[in-house]
Amino acid sequence: MEKTNKMILYFITGILVMLMLGAFYKPSGAEAGSTRELSLGKIGGDVRQLQVDLNKKGYNLEPFDGIYGLKTQQAVIDLQKKNHLKPTGVFDRNTGAVLDGKKRTGLRPGTDINRVSRGVSRQDVVTLARVVHGEARGEPFEGQVAVAAVVLNRTRSDQFPKTIKGVVFESGAFDAVSDGQIWLDPDEQSVKAAELALSGYDPTGHAIYYWNPAKTTNRWIWSRPIMKQIGQHVFAK
């Protein structure tokens, strides 16, 4: 019995030593140049650093044990939700970019964003955000960006006014203007969708029309070549 108890003690001690070493392990060589995805059950110095970084953002994860447990996972999920990322609980490249303070997009990894300076005023941003809020409230983030992109695409087309305000308030152009929802205060996500579209990202492929197929009664709009669907809206040339 005494021998068995000693073996159990050695086994438990060995596990504790491994956990302690893992918590302070620092990648080197080939590993140092890469960032691995972290998920429930992972152990290492990178997990400990993640806990330190999350703690700086207001998540109480002390003591920093280097073990990716439920508390660390929940902090990552909360961070992802606040930044419109899929709440997987896995600390991946997109979540890392958000934690590092880089611009949040809510888009798929690898999305190319052509950042351009349009010289727009703050009022233009607010007007664009109001359209997004009134027309695409409840749509996925990419669908909200798409609505903002349509407005901007119209300013570049000979068929429409050349300013954001002119496009938005053109008679009969947007239901949100007709029913007064344009005057609702836009939420944070609508503002960010407007800003992202202004940065040059257009998920529609240069569409100048969009509509909800389940709601529209306009026969003419169906004559426009549909390019893609995002959420409940289809986008067309």
C-alpha cells in the first residue's frame, strides 16, 4: 500500500511539474516565428501571455497559470462578441489582431481591403451610418457594409448624384428616408460598417442596387442583373 501511495504521489508531482514548465514555456526556433491557435486545454507560455494581455483589457484572469481553461475561453468569447467575430472561444489570428488593437472588420481572414482617402466629412459618415441603420438593421455586418457600399458606388455613377447626401435623399431612393427611419440614431455597428465601406471595402462587387426579394413590389428592379446575396438582400448592377 505504501509503495502504491508513493507512485501516486510521484505521478501527481510529475503532472504538476509539467504544468509549471508549460506555463513558462517560450517557443523558440521555427515555433517562434509562428502563432498557434489556442483553445481549451492548451498549455504554454503563449497561453500565459494571452492571459496577461486579456487581463489588461479588463478580464480578471489572475493568477496567470498558462492553462487555457474555461475562464480564459469565456474571456476570448466575450472579446470576440464585442468585436463582431464568431464567438468560437478559439484564440486565432483575427482575435489576436483585435486584442493587439488593430482595426476590426468582422470579415473573413484574408479579406483584402483597399484603404483610400475619400476626404469625407463627419456628417457624411453619420448620414451613411443612418442609412445602414435604417435599411440594414439586423443584417449581418458584411450585409451592412454592402448597403453602405451601394450608396458610395452610386456617387461614382453617372446615373446618380455625386455626393452621399445627394444619393441618400434622392426622391424614392431609400425606404428609410421615406418612412423616417433615416433619423434614428445609428448604433456603433452601423457607424463601423459605414467607416469600413468608406475605407474602400465593397463586398458587393460594385453593385448600385439592392432589395429584399421577400418584400419588394417593384417589378422593374428585377430586371437588374443580380450579382450576389448577402443576408436578406440581393445586390445588382
